[in-house]
Amino acid sequence: MSAWRQLTRGLSALTNRADADRDVTDEVADYLEHARADHAARGMSPAESLRAARMEIGGVTNVEEQIRSSGWEYQIETTLTDLRYALRRLAASPGFTLVTVLTLALGVGATTSIFSVVNTILFQPLPYPNAHRIASILEMNKEGSSYAGTFGMFHNLAPRTHSFDAMAVFKPWQPTQTGQQQPERLTGQRVSSDYFRVLGVGPTMGRDIRSSDDRLGGPNVAVLSNALWRRLGGDPAIVGRSITLDSDPYTVIGVMPEGFNNVIAPDAQLWAPLQYDMSQGRAWGHHLRTIGLLRSGVTEQQASNEINRLGHAILNEQHPVTYGPDVSFVAKSLQGEISRGVRPALLAILGAVALVLLIACVNVTNLLATRGIHRRNELALRAALGARRARIIRQLLTESLLLAVIGGVAGMIIAEIGVRALIAMSPDTLPRASNIGIGGAVLAFGLAITTVVGLAVGLLPALQATRSNQRAELQHESRSVTGGQKFARNALVIAEVAIALVLLVNCGLLLRSLKRLISVSPGFAAPNVLSMQIQTAGHEFDSDSVTHRYFADVLDAITRVPGVEIAALTSQLPLSGDNDSYGVHVAGDEQGGQSVFRYAVSSSYFAAMRIPLKRGRVIDARDRSDSPPVALISESLARRTFAGRDPLGQRITIGPPTPVYTIIGVVGDVKQTSLAMGDPEPGVYVAASQWGGDRAMSVVARTLQDPAVLGPAIKRAIWSVSKDQPVVRTATMEQLMAKSGADRRFVVILFEIFALVALIMAAIGIYGVLSSNVAERTRELGVRLALGASPPSVLGLVLRQGMRLIVAGVAIGLIVAAAASHVIVSMLFQISQLDVVTYLSVAVGLSAVAIIACAVPAWRAARLDPTIALRA
Amino acid sequence: MQEPNTDVIQGTLDMLILKTLSLQPMHGYGIARRIEQISRDTFKVNPGSLLTALQRLERSGALDAEWKQTENSRRAKFYSLTRAGHKQLGAETEDWMRRASAVARLLKAEG
């Protein structure tokens, strides 16, 4: 009942303020009249009695205000009044409002969009039920770099470990689907039977892969992704049906649920049992990734300790070539493992964007503080008329919160656009990019920033503006700023310059790294080389000799294409993402092997890629499948393995202990994984005709004209030999090189944007402070000019004042930048984090921009008309 | 300040209003006078506080308010106790008695 009364009375007061007010006014007037009559009855004169009654009641307006402010509706009314007033104030100075809102929007928008990316990739748990328990199992060499495991490791550890509930190995699989109009290469994974059990998500239709499926010679079965199932017609009875992959019928046993997100290989369309062939020593090649589901309560460290112990006990003995005493085994969180490559870059970007937000806040604080100073008369007047300090602060806070909210909403729009732009330009290496979006958490983050910024940014000027002595304020219309306030504002400008400098230095270092990286030599001549990959499909290629003959025919056909200068084949292509390593050992010496990239190439490969021959000879017609196996090694491998000795004629094994290869030559090093690899990546080259098992080969064709133009002609040549083989990954070597720097370029672009925004904001900040300073000192400057100061000397006066701030900011910024630069060390390439050129040029450039920002108000000061200035 | 009167003890104004109104409906000024009279001018009622308290009690349902003619034919807002108001008065009186006697006991024990 009473709550109802509260609500209705409050609402009626809200909707009909006039009536409610009249009620209060009447009651107070009535009280006054009673009091007066009382006094009059005791014998006072009419005038006296009225005075006494007024004294007693103590200010009719105050009492009325007191009664009115007791209801809850009063708070709403005040807020609305404050809002209306704030809107009017903001509309009255559109320039200020625009700059403030834009500054906030840029700050909030940039921060929110970057946070969305970082949040998704680094912090959001993987989309699996037991995401925190899923670990990646890796091998580590004595230098501490980790790499993929072997089937042998999995085979020995999985049944023995007590730290994992399930363990699985997998490798990429690219089957060709035939039996329809056009052969199509699908992307999938070959997985051991517990793969989906580790992830904790299984097929919703049909069944999971069983261990009985996963044995050599097991049935051809496949699990489809929801998207592939839909593309194949979305047949609800597809389980049990057959599809043709690589000319074999595969029975569909299951379909994954729609929301299933395979973070390990996001574009995988289907999964089939691994059915690993352990013969011929293959089990010891490092080409399988391993994951495991940690047993509940077991930490990564405990699991690492256990597999390390097991690994040493079993594997060192079983296969000492691969598992020397220096190798160790670790379990690391899958989430961390997936984002490992991008983590430092993302955190650096997040840091950069936080700095931008900081500058934005400093700028807005400055703007509001300056405005607060101009409004001191108004505030003092309001205080004198009886407004309490809390009431004034509340009003000022409403104004800054309103600004923050408008800025925040604009910022959200910028964030939405920003996230889309980020996804569009993100490099392929960015994991989980498709999941990035502005979700609830991010929205809350943005709103929190906005509110905190609004409160923080509004409070300082509000306190500052209400602290001053009202009477002094009203008495003389002072326009000067007190020492403390001046110091605070100068400090803000200095901070702004310093932050901008830190950002610019980091941006400069990254830019110079990128420049160096682009000019790095990949070890081959990239211009005018086109590459594409041929994937053989079908049982006729089960035989090595058929495969060899097929590829030889393809090479012949390509060589005959007009415009092709020289063509070659290779089993793995530099910078393409191919990653096929083998342990290389000096024959007879089981110790001290190296993990080396293995290339099976046609004899023309070195000429086509222009990889320089340093010693000996290259592969030629003598090296047939039935002649003694030969190999070429890269310079770095020669140096490491045969320090001081002549490598030519030495005998080595590549992977399994037979066959033994004789080294016939040494060639230059080539960048295989990335241009940014500081250390040379050792390689070993064998004749394609002497190596079995490569079902996919890359074509490299050096052309006489623009290589991209020849793509269709070369494809026709390939299909002229056999029309069923899919050709994929067509790219010029120059494109591959550009892609290799893509993630760096991404980081650099972001830093460029942020540094530019920071620079502009810092310039605005300096300009704002100096010009309001000049405005405040108009009278003083007028006196100087009237007393004979020359305009240039006034110009110098203002400039010097600005310069002091800039120099202080730059000095502090340089120190902070040097201290903070270790954050981006991992992203630098062949450049010191304390690169003097970068630091100097940034300091000079920033100072130049800052001086221009100073020059405008200084010039205005110098052109003051003393007669007008003195009257101001 | 010719008399040593003080403001109403913090938190007791509501109770005093309710008690005063339990005798008969009254307008604001009348309530103030009555409290001052009965307390023999020990308490001085602040008009602002009184009128605010009346609005609050009216809103909470302890009082009803009505504009009525006074004896000298002027309009005034008369307040009267509701059932909820009676209940609240009972509860507050009991509470106050308990506290007051406790304080009195403490003071006596000290002496």
C-alpha cells in the first residue's frame, strides 16, 4: 500500500509539477500565516509579527525546496534538469563538444576493437567443455624451442600416461573428392581415434571414430563437418552413405554439430582415422601434432614431469637417434599454444591502444579543465546564490558523463567498424579470427571505460572549479590561472608529449624492422617465378614409379609452355607453409643428428630458383632411381655437421637408417618457414626420382614475362597429362614473400594508426593549452605590447613557454620509450631496441609537429592589438 | 535565545508527530505548537523538517492529508493518523521506552 502511494505520489509530482508545487507553496504560506496570526494575537504589530514569523520559518524558498527534495522523483528531476542544462551548454560550444566527443570516440573505439581481438584470441576459453584441461604435447630441444612430436612418442606414451584422460595425434589431410563433375580438393585432418574425445565434442549425427577404425588397413570412414554435410545436400540420412575420396569409397559415419569450432585447423571439412603405418621407421618423423585431455586436477607441470620421465625411460632406449638425452617433453595449454605466435604482438598492440586511450583522457581532461576555468564566474555566481558544492559538482559530472556517453556511443560505432576492418586485414596466422566480435564482455568493457573516463575526467575539473574562493571570484573578474592549476595542465601536456613519443618510437622501430625484413634475401631469386602445387589423387599413384613418371611428364609439358624459361618440381616450397623435416645423421654416427628440411627436387630446381651452388655439382641425369642415392646440403648444414671437413663425398642418412646418401654438392641457404628466421634453416636436397612417397609436388616455373599471366597455360599443360589431378596454391614467389611478412605488416599498420592518432591528439592538446593560456594572458600581453615589446618578442615568449613543455615531454618520453621497448623486442628484426636513428628522428619529428601546434597561438599573441587587449 | 530550547532529538520527530496526531487531526503549524507546548518549550520544531516529515509520513501511508477549512475560515492542510500510523506509533513508542529506560538505568548505575 505504502509503496503504491510512494510511486503514485512521485509520479503525479513528476507529471504535474505545477500542482505539486502549488500544494507545497500553499502549505508553507499557510504555516507562515498561522505563525504570523499567532504572533499578532500575542500583541505584536502586523509588520513585527510577519517579520517574526519569517524569522521562525527561516526562508520560505528554502523550506519549499527542502520539502520538494524529499521525494524520490526529485532525484530524477534534478538529473533531467542537469542533463538539459548540460545539453544546452554543449550545444552552445560545438567546437569544444566536437573535439571532445571525437577524442573520446577514437580512444574508446580503438581500445574496444583491439580488446575484442585480444579478448577472443588470448583470454576467451576455447569453445570446448573442458577447454582449460586441453594441452598440446610437444618435444623440446636443448635450446628450448619446441616442435611437433612423432607417432612413436604418441604410441608409447598414450597407453602408459596417468596424467591424461585421452591423447590424440593428427596431421593435415587434403583428399580429393571425385565422383562428381569436377575433382575437388578438400581440407581435412587424419586423426587418431581419441581426437574428438580430447576436444570433448563429438558428432551429433552418427558416431565418433573408434579405435577399431584407427588401425593400418582399417575401414575407410569419415566424419563430416556440418558445413560440408550441408554442401553435399544436407541429406539427413547421410550416415552410412559413401563418398569418393582419392578414388576410394569412404563411408560417412558421422556429422559434427553446427557450432563445432575446430580451433586447431579451422578450415577442416572432414576427419578420417589416422591409420598410421609404422613400418620403415616412419614412426620417428616429426610430422604429427599431439594433444591431450589432462586428467581432472592434474596440472600442466605434473603432466610434463610424467611424460618427460616416461619419454626418457622408453624412447631414449627405443629410438636413441631421435631421442637423445637433450630432448624433453612438455605439456602446454592448447590455448596458449595456439596464440603463442601472436601473443607478443597482440599484447604490444593492446599496450599501444591503452596509451592512445590515455592520451585521449589527458586531452579531454585538459579540455574540460580549460573550460572549467572559463566558467568560474558562472560557478561562483551559482554558489553565491545558494547552490551547494556537491550540487555544482554533480552538475559538472553530469556534463562530463554526458560527453563520455556520447563519445562512448560514437566509440562503439568506431569499434564495430574497427573490428570488421581488423578481421579483413588480419593475417592468416591470426588464430580464431572468425570468432572475433563485439560480444557482451567487450561491450561491458567499452561502457566501463566510458563511465570511468567520464567520471575521472569530469571530477578533476569539477573539483578544481569549485574549490576556489567564491567571493574573490565574484569581486574581480580574474582571468588568470592559479599556480597549482597551471602546473596540473602543464603536467598533462608533458605527459601527452611523452606518451606520443613512446608510441612513435615503437612504431618507428617496427617500421624499420619491416623495411629490413622486406629487403632480406630469401636465398633464391623470387621475381618471375610462378609456383603451384599438384596433388595426385587415385590408386594409380600408389606406385612410386608411376608417380615419378607422371611428374616427369608434367615437367616436360610445363617446360614446353611458351614463355616458361625453366621449370622444376620440389616436394616442399620455401615460404609456402610446407614444413617437412627429417633427422639427418652422418652415416654410422647415431649421435648428434640435426632436424633438417628435406626437399625432393627435379634436377632443374636450383637453376629455376637460382639457388647458388657453392661446391660440387647439382643433381643431373646421372641420378636415376636405380643409381646410388645422392644429396646436396645447405651451407649451414655443412658448417654444422662437417665443421672444417670437406662435406663432399660424405655419407648421410635422412630419417631411416637406410638408404645412405652421398653428398655431391653444397648450395646456399634458403628461408623456408619465414623471412624473419634469424638463424639459417638447414636443408637437404635429394633427387625426386630417388625418394618415394611424395604424392604432392610443387611446380616452380621461371618465366620470361609476368609470371601470373602464365598460370592458366601451365595448368592446361598439367591437365594435358592427366585431367584428374587438382592444382592448388597458385602463387608467385613474390606473393609468398609478401605473405611471409604479413603478420608484421599487420602490427606495423596498427602501430602506425595509433601513433598517428597519438600525434594528432598531442598536437591538439598542446594547441589547446597554449591558446587558452594566450587568451588568459591577453591583458598582460597587451600591456607588454603597449609598453613597447615588439611582436616578435611576444611570439618568442609564448613559443618558449610551449617549447619548455615539449622538451620536458620529449625527454621523459625518450626515457620511458627506452625502458618500455623490451616489450616489442620479439617483433624487431635486425635492429636494436635502442636504435639511435629511430629515437632521434622521432624526437625531432614530434618536436616539429608540437612547435607548429605552439606557433598558431604564439602568432595570434604577437598580432594582438594592444588597445583592444587592454580593454579585455 | 531567551529560552533554553533545543531541536527535537534526532529520529524522534516522526514519533512526536504521530503521537500529536493520535489525539486529533491537525495542520502543520498546529502540530509544531502542540509539540512545543507539551514539551514545555523544551523542543523547538524546525518548520522545514516538520513539513518534510509530514510529506514523508503521508507518502509512507502513516498519515492521510486533506485540505479543510479552519475555525477562522481559512484553508489548511489537515493531517490525520491512519491505521498504519497507529501501528507505527505503537512500535516506535515501545522502542523508545525501551531505549530511554535503558539509558536511565545506565545513568543511575553510574551514580
